[in-house]
Amino acid sequence: MSAMTDIDNETGAPIAPSRTRQDVIEAFFAAYDNIGGVETLSAWAGEYPEKFYPLFAKMLPSTNTPFLGESNELIIRHVLERSALDVLPYGEAEPDGS
């Protein structure tokens, strides 16, 4: 018997083949392509925006994981000059240790 038709000896029920996460992802993409891909998704999203946007939001990266590119280096560049608003509370040191 093939893996698709293996039977559990105790219950007599068919045994589903084991699947990896990658198998499921590939099956999902195949189904997406089979039903029309981007064109069909766009039509569905236009008709059911209340269902589309929650799914879309789940796919966005979280705000606490910025994309850093290949360098994995985050550079913060200050574009405004320091002002009175930048005064630190009493007792705290400047970032440079002063």
C-alpha cells in the first residue's frame, strides 16, 4: 500500500501522510495559483475588505523587528539639532558619558 492508503492497525482508519510545514506552504501556493492568483485575490479583497485587511495585517512584519538588510546594522541618524527639549532629567548622563 502507498503512504496515502496506509491503515492504522488499531483503529482501521486511513493514516494521512506526514507533511512538513514546507509541504503545506507549497500546497497553499499551488491552490492560490489554481484559483487565479493575484487577479482572483484582488477581486475577493475588493468584495470583502473586512476579511482581507485582517489577513493582510497578520502578514505585515511586527514593528519590533525592523528590516536591517544584509548588514544587520541599524544606523540612527539625527536630522534635527539638539534643543531644550533634549535636556535630560537631573542625574542622568549624556550618551557619551558626560
